[in-house]
Amino acid sequence: MNKSYESNLIPLTAARKKLEAIEKVVLIGSGKGGVGKSTIASGLALSLSQEGQETALLDLDIHGSSVPEFVGVTPPLGSNEDGLEPKVKGGLKVMSPGLLTGSVPLPIRGSSKQELITQLFALTNWGDLDYLIVDLPPSMGDELLSAFHIFSRKATLTLVTTPSPRAVSVVLRLRRLAEIEKVPVKGVIINMAYLLVGNTRSFPFGRPDRKLLESEFSSIVIGEVPLEPLVSIRGLSTALRDSSEFSRAFRKLVHCIRS
């Protein structure tokens, strides 16, 4: 057997072994950046952890990782004979390319991206998990296809869009790709659905049409999350603990994800 091919099989075999200890894998994808996909992935993972579920969050955005900042974890990572040790925040386990490189850019391409994604999951000591939330990269290229290949046996895909027609058109293409790759779609989350000013809702990205979106996506809209400017000031964890419309939206999302 070719040694290069053999070395590529080792992390994939290890990845499939790690999946045996994970009950559910929830992929969070949008097909593009700028819709708040990482906010949704981080918020769901934090919320599940707060409910007592053994949860981990895997960030696969190689070039623009933001999960560490959302969750509040920083490099460096530790390691032992079992592999890389994920960072832990409030019971939530977190792994991200940003925890490996910090602020240093990571200019890689092609097969190197596929290998990094496979190894990031396969070499991490996750332990037994109820949920692994995977923040998919904002693309439909090598990284995304690698993630589908690794997790398809146990994963569902939850789509994230804003009401903007441009965001909807891109995530619809991701929906079709998921069908081709035989990854089941759980539903659609409308992020930044509205902005609450006092008791009044405004719609900076247009008013979401749930019936139209459900018709276009052939999936249910499992929730609407308001635009919350104070997340960047108070932090996501704090915002989720508040008795606000933002935190209530995530509690509803968690109920749908667990059902």
C-alpha cells in the first residue's frame, strides 16, 4: 500500500472510532459567511451544556475562526497520550483551528485542508458525548465535503440564514448539496430575524416569511433568533443566561434540536 495513502487512512479510521462515543452530531451550516452561523453553533453548544448535556463544539472554519472568542477560550492547547485536550468552558469542550494557531494566518489549500479537518476531530480526546456541535466552514469546498464524509453516518444538518434573499439563495444551494451527499437536514434557523427596540420589532434584513422558506427548503423553520447587539459587549454566555428574547430563542432551538 502506498505510504501516503495509508497515512491518510489512519486519522479517518480514528475519526470513525471517536464517533462511536458520540450520541448525536449536529452540523451547523450556511454555505456563506456573515449570517451568524458561529453565533448559532456556539449558542446551541453552550445552551445544551447548561442543560446538563455532555456537549462539545468543533469549529472547522480554518481561515476565519471565531468560536474561541464567542465561547471565551484561548490557546495554548494541552495534550497527553490520548491526544489533544479540548478547552473546557462551563462544562463545554471546545476545539478550533484558532486554538492551534492563535492570530497567525493558516494559508493552506487542497488536500491539506481535508487532512487538517480530519485530524482536528480524530486527534482530540472528546470522551463520551451526548452532542457534538460542528460549526461548518463558510464554503461548499474541500472543508465542507470532508466534514460531510467524516460525520455523515451520525449527523444531521441544521441550516442558518438571515431573511436576506442573497443569504437564502446560498443556503438553498447547501440544502441541495446535502441531499446529494445524503446528509439529512433537521431544519432552518432564521438568524438576525428582527431587532427588538423596546417592545417594537424592526426588520433590518427584511421580514422573514416562514411559509415561503419552509416551502423553498423542504424543511421546517425550527426557530427565529433576534439580532442582539449587546452580545458583542456582554459576551454570548452572559446573553444566554439573561431572561431576554435572545436567550428564550435559544431555549426553543435546543428543544427542537433535542426532539
